[in-house]
Amino acid sequence: MKYTPKQIGKLVRDTRKQLGVTQKGLALTSGTGLRFIIDLEKGKPTCQVGKVLTVLQTLGIDMSLTPPRQAETDGE
């Protein structure tokens, strides 16, 4: 499934709220800044991928990457 920055932001916001965590609390526990969390939840497309991955892990959100079929067979 292909996700847009807005969809990822919504997933982060919805999960954070479901867990009862504030934006400030998420920023503290994920080692990011409050401004970063706000931007991520708004779907800012230029958020740093490393920090996004950290926030997803902090919230317990699993992510799966699947290479194209051709790339899978080329490596064998």
C-alpha cells in the first residue's frame, strides 16, 4: 500500500490520541521536538525519514517495505 505524508500524519495523530499521549509527550519519548511532531501530524512532506521511523516505532506502528517482484528474483 502506498501512503502519502498526510495519511502517515493522520495515522500518527490517531494512534497517539488513542494511546492518550500528548504531542509534547510523544516528542519527549521519541527524542524529537514538538515542532517536528506537529509538522508530521499535519503531513509535511519534508519531515526527516529517520525521525519519522523513530516516531512510528515509539508508537508501536509497524511498517513493511516490499521490493518489486523483479528486484526479488534478481538477487537470487
